[in-house]
Amino acid sequence: MKAKGLAYLFVVCSGGVASAGGLFLPGAGVVSTTRAGAAVASADDAEAIALNPAGIAKTTGTKITIGIAAIDYLMSFQRGGTYDPIKEEATSYAGTPYPKMTNDAKPPLGIGAFQPVPVIGVVSDLNNAIPHLHAGFGIYAPNAYPFRDMNNVNGKPYFVKSGNGYTFPTTGDPPPPTRYDIVEQEAAIILPSLDIAYSITPDFDIGVRGSVGVAQLKSTVGVMGLLNEEEYIQQDGIFSVDASAVVETGGLGLAYRLGPNIELGANYTLPIMIHAKGNAVAANAPGVTLAGAPVSVVPSDVVKCEAGGTAASLKACADIELPMTAQLGGRWKFLDAKGKLKGDVELDLDWEHWGATCDYTKDVTCQNPSDYRVTVDGQIVTPASTNAVALQPTLIQHGLQDTYGIRLGGSWSWDQGPDNSLIVRGGIGHDTRAAKPGWERSDLDGAARTMISAGGSYKLPKWQFDAGFGVILEGSRTNDRHCNPVSSEGCGPNGPQPQDGYQQNGQPTREGPDPTVPIIAPGSQIEQPVNQGTYRSYYLLIMLGASTWF
């Protein structure tokens, strides 16, 4: 009996709809990003709303800031091994190496491959209407690159868009080895935020930020069938989801001054819980059958997400968490003989709680940043079936761990007349990796990274114009824990694979993710080395912005 492809529908994006498609990048806007994110103690304009809410207490008058960091993520994945023979048919690509897949994303609101990430805000001392109180309002998005397009093989799209979904190819071209991680992905989180800061003493400020925004998630993946260990493309499915959610978060900031030269800052940000709802579109390859009969997916008799789905547009929901974060910073200010700021140097430490865990066996509603919970209001039927097979909620795993960062940045200014000045900035920083050994994937950036950035500003009596650039280096790294270096099969699906179990069932810890099957307990299937191979990646950043005050 063929059951291949039976449960293809349930895997929404194999990890493609969270963390904005990747881990947070340093900074927010122009000034802090050109300092490699070293601005927890120094930020004092609209960037402080995101970086340290207490920083706006240093503002005199009212200041308006507009800035963008345009980000491009250049990533490739070379899966280890070769395509294995398919028993159902002879393929021209059997025995050939997997092709190198590159991210060819074109964000819908981007400039080519660059995606502008905005910071727009106003901060004010409210004309001292309430002594020692400052307020700010801003719109920002986390610095990240949540876009993927891993659909090009031999210079052309492998899966072809058709209406709301995709069609499978009829040619004999080799399928993309990244399809079980991600085919295409878009995501955005926009956070309108209110910031209130109060100076408890002349040297001690506290600030609170509240944010209510929108998360938009779009993703497409190829999904393996129930018994499709050989990864036969004609027994795969393809699945697209478009979901959105209202999200809330907040933060607390502190700032303290030790004399005229030393400033300290601290920031804590709450996690962002995303409970997204939307529509899902599924398609089967011709070989997806059950007992020789074609498979259909129809709305479920039991509604878990939302009523109103159809076979052409099922209802789906995804529960995702972006983690809590915390930063500490210390700054030394260089002052001239009159006490005017000439420059500064700042050292920041960063922590992101990607390794947070919860026990799903005790609380089915809990969330953590490593696992995406995906539910589809659908069930599987065939023309002759009398009993439908319900699709069960599942977890899409990433095996993340906490990250730690260190950033060093600073600035120096030169007077260009009585009221004008030229300011240069720079910074360098390093973040540890979020992906554990064997767990790096194409849909989410889990690599360690080193950032180098520089920029400058020209300051006029009532205006400041900012620009900068940066590069984030991640180098080359290899997932090879599943590959048998002696076997000629390499990382192919038919080679000998470990079959350890799922760690939450008290069995040995798995050393990498699988394509998920919703009617099999997670971790019970043979481990498929779909993410095993070599990753290479880096980011390019271009920053532009301006401020005015009165």
C-alpha cells in the first residue's frame, strides 16, 4: 500500500515563519547600527525606544528621527552527498552531487535584494510640562532579514506559481535539496511603540516601552510524505501559508551617570508571542496516493484555528515566540575643556534567550523560540474512504540555544564652524551561534557572526544627516553529524542513518531536524539528513537617515 505523501499538508514552512526568518542583527536605525549595536548607554533619540527606553530622558526639546538600515543576506547551502536512485523511475540526476542552493530573495518592498528596516520616531521633554518626564513615540522593526528564495535550480524556478499555490514540474530536473527547509519566505514585524522615561535623580533615569504591532508571515515548503525516505519528488507535497497576528511586547531601560565622563545603560525586552492565523494552500505531486487512490485534503470536522476553510484555502495557525533579550553597556565620554562632547567609546554585552524551553506534555499551549507549533484545520480523504485522517498539531524544531554578544563602538567629532560638526562612528561586535551542532538550517540564520561597521553624520544647527555601512561575516560551517564519511552514500537519504528517538520522550537526543510528519510522533521516523552539508553566508548593510530638533 502506498501511503507516501499522506501527511504532507501539516508542515507549514518547516521552520520558515518565525524569528523574522533569522536572528536579530545589532542596532536599530543608522547611528546605533554604524556602531555595531554598541549604543545601550549612548542612545538618546528615537533609536533609544528600541535600544534603551531610559535613553530618551537625555533629550532636550523635541527631536524627530527617520532612519533605515537596508539589509541583504547572501547565503548558500551545499548539501553533502549525491542524489540517490529512485526505485519508481530512472532519473538522469541519480548519482550527481546536490546543487549549491543560494538565497535569491527579492523582498516585495525592497530595493533589489536589500530590505529597508525602518526606525521612525519623535522624543520630547514635553516642554517640561511635567518636570523630569520625557515621552517618545516610534515605529520600528527588529533588524533582521526574514526573506528566502531557494527555488532556483539551473537558473530557473523549480516550483512554478499557479494562482495562490504552486505546481510541480514535469521535467526531469533535479529537485532543490533545500525544499524541506524552505522554498520561499517573507515575514515582517512592525512595532508602533510608546516610551515614557523619568529622571529619578539628575544622574539616574528609568524608561518603559510598550509596543503593539502586526506580524505578517508568508512561507512555502516542499513536504515529505509519510514513507518518502528516498525523497522522490513525485511523492512530495508543497504547502504555502499566509498568516498574520497582532503582537504585543515591552521593555524596561535604565541609565546612570557616574560623573561627567561615565554613562551606564541596561535594557530588558519581553518576548514576543505570535499567534498567527490565516490561510493555507496545498498541492500534491502526481505520485501522492493512499492505497493507490489520489489523496485530497479538505476542511476538518473539528475547528482548531478558525472556521470557514475550503479545500482550496484551508485555515491554519502558527504559534511562535521571539525570545526575551537583555543588554548592558558602559560608555566613556571624551569632553573638551568646556565640557562639550568630542567623542566616546562604548562596550556592550548582549544576551538573547533562544534556548528557552517548555514542557509540551504538561502545557499544550506553551511556546519556546526553538519550536514552531503549526495547526491546520484539515483532514485527509480519498474518493473511496469512509474515515478521514485528521491532521494533528505538530512541532517544527530548530534546536536553538542562548546567544551572547559583545560590541565595541564609538564616535569622534570635528567642528566645522561655530555651529556645524562632522562626526564619524565605527564598531565591531561578535555573537555566538544559536544553532546547536547538526541543527543549522536554511530557513533561519543560526550561525555565529562578526560585525564590522562604520559611518558618519554632518550636524547643522537644526539638522543632522547620517549614513553608514556594515558587513556581518559568518564564514563557512558544516553540519556533518549524520554523514558517514566511509559510505559512498554520503548524506544521501538511502545511506545508513541513525534512528535515535525524541528527547522529550526520554530517548536519546536527536542531532538534527527532520521533515515533519503529523501522524507520526516527532522523532519516531528515520532521521533524514536534509540539512546536512556546508553553509556560507554574510550580510551587507547600508544605513541612511536624518534628524531634526526644536
